[in-house]
Amino acid sequence: MDCLFCQLIESGKLLKILESPNFVAFLDIAPRTKGQTLVVSKKHFENFESLPPELLGELNLVTQAVVKNIKSKLKAKGVSMAVNSGELAGQRIPHFALIVYPRYEEEETKGVPVGAFFKPIETNEEELTELAKKLNIKLSVSNKTLEPKKEQIISEKKSEQKEQLKEELVGKLKSRNTKKKTTRKKEYVEFV
Ligand SMILES: [Zn+2]
């Protein structure tokens, strides 16, 4: 595989910051801001769209941890994030990467959002309404992502078992108590 990210990950020669089962976050060696970090999938996925949906939650967790870390340790007052998908969008390596840019008080571009290099285009309400209609989709969340996780099922089973055990125990205790009562009664009767 001649993918640079795949080679880097395999070599282990990364300035690693954080690792999860499917992602690795490491320092960009050609940063535009101090602490610029790349969050990259360990497996080769060409771009954001080709990431399996079940990995998206993990990606968000990793990215959020990276952002929090940068904000607290580098005293970056702001953080911008970008994903370039496709060569035309500036994606240089065809392997998914999310770029985290720490933003600092002293930088020349402070306060400018990452999308600001796009010049505003001419449009009107009618055109925008048409566009919204064209782009509107009904998002159907697949059953796969709605299925409870294995651990969840196990813990539910465990709590079911616990309930059963509790009931059994309570039952036993009750029968013991009634037995005790009856024997006590008998004893009492006998003593009297
Ligand atoms: Zn790759």
C-alpha cells in the first residue's frame, strides 16, 4: 500500500497523542498552528463518507478529547476543525483525516472562521428555498446503530438474574420466617 497515512501508522513513527481502537491522533509535522493535530482512521478509508457509520461515535469521542486536551494544555482559546474530502477540496492524502487547528490570541487570523476563504456567493430566498427542497432528505437511522450493544444486553441479563435471585431469596426468607413463627408458636404453646 503506497498510502502515506497507512505507512505511517504501520511504522509507528507518529507523534502520537491519543489512540482508540479505530483511530489515532498525532501531531502534524507541517503545522499551520502550534499543536495542529490529525485524527486519522487506523484502517484505510478514502474519505469521511466512506467511514463505516458505527465508527462515527468513536471518532467524535476521540476528536472531543483532542480538542479538550489542546485547549487546556496549550492555552488555545479557540479550536477549529476541518475535514477535506476530495482532491478538489484540498485532500492531499486519500485516507480519512480530521484536522484540529488550535487557535491563539496572538495569531493574525484570530476571530476568522476556517471557511472564511470562500467568498460569499450571490443568491436569493427563492433560490435558497429551491435548494433546500432539492437537498432535503429523510434520514433513516439503520437498525444496526439502534441495536443495543452486547455489554448492555449482558448487564440487562445480569440485572434480570439479580431480580430472580432476589425473588428466590425473599421467598426463602419468607418461608423461613413463617416456619420460625410456627415453631415459635408451637414452642409457646408447649411452654404455656
Ligand atoms: Zn491509507
